[in-house]
Amino acid sequence: MKYLRTRNRARKRFRVCRHGHRAGATMVEFAIVANLFFMVVFTCIEFARMNMARNLAQDAAYYAARIAMVPGATSEDATSEVNRIMGSMFNEDGFSVEVSDVDFEAEEVIVSVDVDLKKIALFTPMFLPDSILRSTAVMRTERYEGFYEQQ
């Protein structure tokens, strides 16, 4: 074992030389641990993006169904609301919208939003390669069936 003498002559201390047979050990340890660390970081990013897409799709379907449930609303109104909400984070290639026929006789409005995770990913998906999230909102319409008849 090599010892180095300190320059302070008042105190005679010796330090153990840290070079020697352990040269490069830190670099090897980092090379092993860094792979796992970066894999965990990218996995967290991928699952956080998936969760954000799921929540945004649920909100878009819900708000579009609320718009389509009132009298006078059309399917195009619901579709444009989904495009407005989803378009705030994703391009139009990453999601699709299905709205049930909204007419005066409809008792329910069904809005479905499908999100293709492969098309909205920030980088190539490792854990969710061909996943499609589907969020559906079903609401009863507010249709008035008639007027009171006076007798």
C-alpha cells in the first residue's frame, strides 16, 4: 500500500493513495447503474404520458357529451369539442372520435375517444407498443317531449 505525506510539517499525517488497483472502478459501476437508471426514467416518462393521455381523453369525452346532451346540439359540436380539448396536447393523428347520432329522438349521447399511444409517444414506446386507450362517456339527453295540454 502506498502512502503520501502531507505538506503540512506541523502535523505528520499520512493519507492512503486512492489510485492503484481500483482505477476505473467508478466508471464501470456508473456504466452498469446508468443503464438501469435511464431505463427507469424513460419508463416513468412513458407511463406518465400514458396517464396524461388517458385523463385528457376522459375529460374530452365527458365535456363533449355535456355539449351534445342539450337541445339543439349536433354531433359536430361534440366532435369539435373533443378536437379542441385533445388538440391542446396531441396532433389529430393520435386520436379519433366517435359520437352517436344526436337528434331530437335520441335519449342518450355516447362519445368515445380513442388514443393511439404509439402516435403520441415522445420516443419509441418500450412498454406500451401497440396500445390504444378508449374513453367513453354516456349521458342522457335533455329533450322536452311536449307541452302541457290545457283542457
